[in-house]
Amino acid sequence: MQFEAKLTLDGLMTLIAGLIAFIAVIIQIRSSSKQVQDQIKAQRDAEREERERQKRAVASAILSEIDGTYRYLLRDVRDFLRQIDPDKVDLRTMLIKSFVARFPILDANAGKIGDLGEQAVASVVGFYSCTRAYLISVDNFALSRERWLEKPDDGLLEDTTREYLSHVKNTIPSLIWLAHEVSKELCGILSRKFESPWIAVAAEDTDALREEITQMGDGETFEPES
């Protein structure tokens, strides 16, 4: 007994319709997959752009605060102390107000500065840490001077006050160097030109600054990190 399979016209049409439907499903699946991939890519791109925007916003804010710190807490005090000898100056004429070591922009963005990158974070944290220590020295000088004014015959208290003043004066050049380097680095993140007057510290003569720091025996400022 033989069975001969024959494809009728209706059967052929049904097969073709099935193939067309199958191909349509495959095309739809591929189209949907591409749409999903495009959506995922668009979302990733949006997230990356938002992270970059936040990074630039933090860098710009920190740069602004460092610029203000340089202008009013470093440059102006440096210019005032430039011709003063801490060992000889009449302390009664040395009225330096104590500063409150507040950095609201840094504090507000403490959880975001990590986005700036490892090197930039180290530079920013280093600058602010040294600046806080410097402002503590300014406060110590102001308080010690006030105590000495009450006891002007106290030689030990006078020596201590002069030491504080000397420390303040000698710390400023290194801090200005740090401000210069971190500001230049932040400008790189922002793709901005590192130039004055927009960035005040850019006007510093770095060769003269380097020589001044080295003469004070603080040449380690220029040694590369290990």
C-alpha cells in the first residue's frame, strides 16, 4: 500500500501564509529588540550626560570658592605681610582679624567631589586641608596677640605670637602654589582657559613663587608623589 503526499493549492497557500506570518514575527521581534537597545543606549547616554553635567557644576562651584579664597585670604594677606619681618615688627600695629574657616561650597558638595576624578579629588582635598590649617594659624596669632597686649612684658608670650605670625607668612606661598595647580586642573575639567582676570591665581609668576618657596626650605612642595 503506498501513500503519496500531494500538496493542494489550499495547502500551499496556507503554508505560504504561515511562512509570511513567521517572517513578520521575526522582523517584529528584531525591531522590538532594536527599540529596546536604542532605549537602553539613550538612557545610558542621558545618565552619562547628567553625570558629566553634575561633574562640571561641582568643578565650577569649587573653582569659584578657591578663587575667592585666593583673592581675599591668601593674596591680600600675602601682599600685606610681604614687607613685614615677624621678628621685628611692632605687634601692636599687626591687627589681623581671625577668619572663620568655613567653605560652604565644599561642604555642600562633599559627597560629589569624587566624581571629579582621583587626581582632582586629591588636589582639592589637599588645598582645603592646608587652607584650614593656615586659618587656624591666623586665629592662633590673633588670639595670642590679644593675650600679649594684656601682658606686654611677657617675653615668652611675645615670642609665641611672633612664631604664629611667621608661620602665617611662610605658609601663604605654598598655599598659593596649591591654589594655582588645583585651579588649573579644574579648568581642564571644565574645558576653560586658565587665565586671569577670570581666574585670579593664573596671574601669579610661578617661577618667582617656586623660588620663594624653595628659599623658605619648603621645596618638598614640588617633589612628585610616590
